[in-house]
Amino acid sequence: MKLAEALILRADLQKRIEHLRQRLIRNAMVQEGEAPIEDPKSLLAEFDQSALRLRELIQRINRTNSTTILDGEPRMWAGVTMPRHRPQGDRLPPL
């Protein structure tokens, strides 16, 4: 799997987990004597499975980023440094 595909999959899993979390909350709050619309146990199982997949995917992304060299440094440090393409005159406003 390419890094770009992994990042897209990570975003999809994060959205899915948030959606499942909202569904779990909705199904946990029902009127007394009524049954939830969806089975909370199956929702929780799906949530746990998605969270595990996300954790494993993030570990793989981090492993790739820590071993890939970009401009002489590990790729994981690429976002930490200031971009080299930033114009010199581009200053931040005073605080």
C-alpha cells in the first residue's frame, strides 16, 4: 500500500469511528421499556474492530515515515521544520 492510500484509509477510518461513536451514543439513550434501534453490542464490536485497524494503520504509517529518508532526514521530521519555499518577506503578524 502506498503512503497516500494509507493516509486516505486513515481518514476514512477516523470518520467511520466517529460515526460509530455517535450511533453508540444514540442507541445508549432510549426510553425506559423501549429497545434500541441498533444492537449496541454489534456496534461496539464494529467500533473496536475499526479502532484496532486504525491503530495498526497508524503504526505502519509511522514506521514508514521513520524509515523513509527525505532530503537527508527521516520523513517524519519533514512536517516539523519550516517549509523552504516560504518567501523571506512573509512574516507572521505581531502578537
